[in-house]
Amino acid sequence: MKLSFSTNAFTRHSVFHAVERIAAIGFEAVEILADVPHCYAVGLDAREIARLRGVIDRCSIRVANVNANTAVGYYGREFWEPLFEPSLAHPDVELRTWRVAYTKRCIDLAHELGSPSISVTSGRMVPGFTPD
């Protein structure tokens, strides 16, 4: 069995430091948080991605997953409730469209980091709106 650990537990540190610490602890893989303060895919430039890829390679750790569940960066706040909005199930078409586009960016990020997967929450039912 191979274990990985999420950078989500290191949000007081840079993603680079988080990957280094997770590798130093002995994990074989890491999950990258695709949100602030780590890898919020909006505005994440190629230089930052290349730097992260370099840290991953230097630490001989692989990326098991890109966690694209939360969107704290969307709101520009440290905490937002509900934390997983806007979601793929959001009743507002503009917000739902943003989430679809963000998810696609995270798929691209996962590819660039060598991750075989991303995780994303579909969202929750909003009172007053039917599933369709």
C-alpha cells in the first residue's frame, strides 16, 4: 500500500514547503490543494507550475491527486460557507459555468503535475431549486 498526504494540512505554508515536508515525513505521494493559498488555478502561471514540478521531482514524490473541491479563492476570503460553492450543481448558470471552467483548469494542472486524478465536489441541493 502506498500512502499520500494532502497539502491542505499545510495551509499556513507555501505549497512548495508543504510538498517538501510531506516528502521528508516519508509519504510517497502528495495531494495538491487547488485553492488558496496553494494552487488556485485562476492566475496560476507556468513559472509557478514549473517550480512546483521541480520541487516534486527533487523530492522524489508523486502527485496522487489535485484537490479541486473548495473555491475559497473565488471569494477572496479566508473562509466561506458553504465552502464548496460555487459548485457543479449551483442553480445560477454563471456560477455553475465558472465551476466547470475551473474544473477544466484543474484537470490541466493535474496533467502538468503528473497527477492521475482530481477530486471535485458536485455540490448540494439548494432549497427552492429542483434537481433539474
